[in-house]
Amino acid sequence: MGQSLDNIKTSRKLTVEDFYLNEAIGFLIASNLILFALNYFIGKKLRRQHRKFKKLLDIVPCTISWVSSDLKYVAVNRRLAKMIGLPPKEFTGKSIGFRDGGDNEYLRFVRSVFESTEDQVNFEFTVETQQGPREILCIANKVDDGKEATIIGVDVTRQKQTERSLVASARFATLGEMAGAIGHEINNPLTLIVNDNEELRLMLEEKSFDREKAKELIARIDRTSMRISKIVKGLKSFARDGSNDPFDSVSTKTIIDESLELCSQKFKANAVELIVEDSVESMSFECQKIQIIQVLLNLLNNAFDAVKDSANPWVKLQVHGDAKTITFMVSDSGEGIPEDVQKKIFQPFFTTKEIGLGTGMGLSISKGIVEKHRGKISLDSKSKNTCFVITFPCKQQAKKAA
């Protein structure tokens, strides 16, 4: 039944075509094996690179979140999750704001990112974390044709604390510079009160009491007391840290009146003419009042120091505005600032004053305050006199979370 191999005959001989077909099949098999090997090694390398990249994202000293235009978390890095106190997977697919209102300010920011026409949007707010409230600067970049955004958050709490300390130092330095003039401003009315009071006492000892004269003296004592009260109130207000105050609507008249309350006597005592031109005193703008007063006082004091020893010195404060902006201009009788100095005046610790007469922080801090209010401060290079121009928007965007 069986046949030996030797007796088996093939039905046909192998042709050249069969040979090339076999070669082609062999080549395809070899190619697939090579591709499989390449995919394996490339995939392994990609997986290794992915692990490295993920580890890098988890150890960078900033928070990273990926969000979608439907206001949901795509993913977050480990640092953000640790700051909030939840595992990273708890965020994936969840709507922003799922933490019982804990993300409300962040939700408003993300919504504004996708509503904005800009590819990059920056925002700063306070967030509650396991370590307490932290101030976070967020930088968002839209990707995938605006369908998603990558948001990097940097904890700037320490920098903000340092900034507030510098602002406070500059504020108290300004108070120190004004101390003599303010003392004189209070001492004069006090002397008037003492004199009027003594006159009243003498009148009471006389038989013929002049009631009308007494009423006049009492009214003058009341006015003078109110004057002292306003000065003291202004000092207390200015000495207080206003960097965390809400942005309230304040009239330009209030800003100017409270600023001049603290410095006008110095101008009078040194025969420096102080000119005020407020064409929009009924207009208001959203600001942190104490901070704006600090900026104006710094500019007014700088102008005073620059011209007080010159002939016919004057300092002018002008205010004008429109429906969208308010502009303050502080100019003086000086002939301007040299071009080489103009490039440095907003740098920290730069001053043209003698040693001991200036910290070199006034203009730098003023610039920071103005920019915090989304405004601009500049030196008017076209003016023949020294002239600083500050422009603020009438309306502010939300800056802080409670």
C-alpha cells in the first residue's frame, strides 16, 4: 500500500516563475518580520519615552492640566492633584467645578480661554489647597484647533508676599518723606484750636458774654478739628496694605482729594505751585483706591523733589477720560529726563536722588501697581517738560478669588 519516497514523482517541474514567486513570498515574510521587530522596538522606545515624559510632567515645579472646550478635565499632572488633595484619575472626564464650588474661579478662567480670540490667555487667582490659600499664575494655550487647552500654573505666593513687602516699604518711605509737612499741617490747626479755646475761656469769665462771637469760635474749632481728622484718616488709610482690597468704583475727585490731603502742605511750605486740572471729576473707574493714591503720591513727590530748588517751580496734575479709559498726567517745570536715564527709571533700585533720599523702588512699584490694574505708565517723550502719563481702563476684569 505504501510507496517509498523514491517512487513518488512530482506532477510538474518547478518553473522560473515558481522560483521568483517563492522568493517574493520569502521576501514578504522577511519584511513582515522586520517590520514587526521595528514596531516592537519603536513601540518599546516610544513607551519608554512616554514614561519619561509623564514622569517629567509629574515632577516639574508647576501644575499642568489639560481641559476641553466642553469645560471638562482631560487630565492633570500629579503636582496639581497633590495640591488639591485628590488622585489624578479623579479629574479625568469630570466637569470643571466638580469640587463643590472649589473650582469656580478656575471654571470662569477656562471658559474665558475658549471664548477668547487669543491663543494664549493669562490669569492670576487664589485657590484653596491642602497647604492653605495659594496665589497661582495660570498660562493657557489652546491646541487642536481650539478644542482643547493646556494650562500651566505657577505658584507665585512667595513672590507676591515679597512684592507686598516691597510695596509696604515704599509706602512707609513715602510717609517718612511727608512726615515733616504732615506734622506742620496738623500743628497749625492745633495751635488755632488752642487759641480759640483760650479765647472762649476768657469770654466765659467776663460778665458780658458775646454769644455770636462764641458761636463763631466754636464753628471754627469744629472745622479745624475735622481738618485734622481728615489728615489722620488719610494717613491711616494710606498706611494700610490695600493690595488685597476689592476693585471698587472710585471717582477721580476722591483719588485726587485724598492724595493732595497728604502732600499739599509740603508744596505750600516750599513755595512750589501745585496745579490741578480735573476735567472728569464726576467720572469713576474700578481700582484699589489706596494703591492708586500711592502711585500718584510717588509721582507728585518725585516731581516736587526735582523742581523744589529751581526758579518758579510748579507741578501739574491733569485728569481726563472717555467712556473706556481714565488718564492721569503728572508734569513739572523741569526740562525733562536725559535719554540714557529714561531707559532705567522703571528698573528696581534705580534712583537719581542722593544716597539716603530715595529707595529707587517708587517707579518700579508704581509700574507694577498700574499693570495690575491693566493700565499703562510711561514717560511722555514729546513733552518739553518732565511728564508721566498713566492710563487705566474704567472697568476691570476679575482678579482674585475669595
